Amino acid sequence: VCAEGTSKLPFSFKAYMAQKIDAINQALDAAVPLKEPRKIHEAMRYSLLAGGKRICPFLCIAVSELVGGTESMVMPAACALEMIHAMSLIHDDLPCMDNDDIRRGQPTSHKVFGEAVAVLAGDALLALAFQHIATLTVGVPPERIVRGIGELGKFIGAEGVVGGQVVDLSSKGQSDVSLEQLEFIHLRKTAAMVEGTAVLGAVLGGGSDDEIEKLRTFARYTGLLFQVVDDILDVTKSSVELGKTAGKDLLADNITYPKLMGIEKSREFAEKLKKDAQEQLSGFDPQKAAPLFALAHYVAQRSK
Ligand code: GRG
């Protein structure tokens, strides 16, 4: 993908993303060595290293680089974001939540390690995430690290991801969920994690308040876009293609954008969210903003 709006050097998003994801995967592997107690470290590694698109760590690095930071300044934060993402998936798959047997084409954590260890692996990943940022971030003034940690906690806690999950769970099976309620859920459950990612990357990277705000808004639109595309894919792709529990009716008790507004309107909404996200980048140097411009396009076009 070549980002539109960049005239001089052709920018290869694919190569840029592949290089970043390679570095992220190496750092994640090193972040959780296999030590005693072996069972918990095995369970943490099982979910953390089981593939995945690595969108949040990638976004964190790209945002930091856009505001003048470097990859190494935010690599511990990028790993922390993937730890939080992994723990949220482990807990989301538990019998008390979505009760899923398959994630990324593999048995879910509780199917392999049992429920107790799966819960604890999630807990340990969440604790390690904050430890990792606090103890391993180098080259960033301490006040920026503290601010970044505080922001991240806010975005993933009861006002953010956890809040969205609670409302999502209580809306399951309800037939009269409105568009406003659906947006409330997705802005917290999915978009808040993406927003927290951008804010963390921008704060650690040394962005101004104005830059942080623009990137936060970019991430909010991109996060919602991710979820609208997810909903469309759930309708248009089979569960096997998506690596989800085969045979489970994915839409049985989930309210989705296609259910509320139809596939065509959902596609139009996704297109609008992509444009709204990309507009937030107009104040930045287009060459430097090319990775984020292309990321919004990637999220809109993805097929898994
Ligand atoms: C975060 C403290 C804390 C607790 C977790 C269980 C829970 C509370 C929240 C659920 C959050 C959740 C599962 C949101 C869905 C996010 C989402 C769209 C996941 C799919 O992400 P992909 O497609 O996954 O990027 P891959 O496999 O590519 O990593």
C-alpha cells in the first residue's frame, strides 16, 4: 500500500509494518522467559506469542515516530499493549464471558491450561504490562512515563475497555439494542484500547498536547473502524476463515452494525470513519504521517 498524499518517496507500508512486527515479536519473546512457576509462564507465552496482527504495538511505535520519538523509546510500552490485548482475549474467551473454544485457530487458554490458570495468566500479563513500561522504558523523562502509565490505566479500566465489556455482556440476548448503545460499547471495548495506545505512544514520544489530541482522535476513529469491519467480516466470512469457534453461531446474541444498519450502510460508515481518521493527520508532515495514513486504510481493507 502506498499512502495517498505522499508525493516524493514511495512508501511501502508492507515493508515498514513487517519490519516493526518482526521487532515486536522478538521483544515479546524476550519479555516473558520460561521460568518457575513454569505453568503460569507457559500460559502467558501461549497467548502472547500465538500470532495476532500486533496492531496496537505497531500503532504505538508509528505514533511515537511521528511525534519525534524512536522505536526503542516505546518498545517496552508496545510489548505492554500486546500483553494487555492478550489478557483481554484470554478473559474474553472464558466460560463466564464469551465461552469460546478457539482463538486464532488454536484452542483457547482455558481449554489448554484450565480456567484457573487462564484467569491467572491474564492477571499476570496485566501486572507485567505496567511493570514492563515502568522498569524498562529508557530515554524518556520519568514524568512522561508516569503520565503514559496513568493514561493507559484510564483507557483500559472501568471507564474504558472493562466498562465496554460489562455493558456488552449485559446487552447480550437483548433484541432492542440501539445504534447509540452499540457505539457506546465499541468506543469503550475496542476503540479505547486503540486510543490508549496512541496516547501512550504520543506521550512517551514527546508529542505536544495538540499532537496527542489529534492522534487520540485518529485512534478513536480507527478503533471504531476496526470494530465495524469486524462486524462486517463476521457476516461475510466463515468462522473457520476467521479462526473462531467452528459451528458457533457468531451472531446469535451479538448485536452488530450490519444487523442494525445493513451491510451496505455499514460499509459506507466504515469508509467515513477511515476518512475521518485520516483527516486528523492533515496537520502533520505527510511523509511522516504515511504509516498512520496507510494503517487506517489497512484496517478498513483487512479480511481477517
Ligand atoms: C483490559 C483490564 C482489562 C480487562 C479485560 C475481557 C475484557 C476485560 C475485555 C474484552 C475486550 C475485548 C476482547 C475486545 C475485543 C477487541 C478485539 C476487536 C479483538 C480482536 O483483535 P484482533 O483482531 O486480534 O487484533 P489478533 O488475533 O489479531 O491479535
